[in-house]
Amino acid sequence: MRQICEEDHAVVMVDDGQVVAEVGYKSLDDHALVIDHTFVSEQLRGQKIGKELIDKVVDMARDQHKKVVPACSYALALFKRHQEYSDVWQQ
């Protein structure tokens, strides 16, 4: 069974005890988070799992009144395509 949970500086998807997807982030300062990497296992690619995990980081940033810097290429591509991230995108 797949579960999404927050770990230290990452939102991960775990399936049968194995991490199958991850979005890593770190604090830039008191006002912003940087998404620095995204990983989705090969068998799950194309299922929008990466977007689901990035949505969790974005929701967390909103809850903490922070901005997001999408430093990894996948996160940046999502931020460019999805207007709903504009309120948290620190460009």
C-alpha cells in the first residue's frame, strides 16, 4: 500500500517499506523553501506522482506563509505550466 509522508526535508511516497518517489526541499531562509530534487521510480513515471508530491510541498509552504523556489528542472517545469502555484512561486 502506498503512503505519502513527510520526512526530514522531503515528501516521500512509500510502497511496502520502500521509497518509490521523493521531492526534497530545504529552507532558503525564514521566508522560502527550495525544491532541490524530484525522484519518481521508473514504474510510477507518467502517473503524476511527482506533481502530487510537489503539491504537498506547496501546501506546506502556504501553511507556513513561505514562498517556493523550484530549483530542480521538474519542479520548475511544473511551476511554469500550472498557474495555481503563482501565489507561492519566488522568481
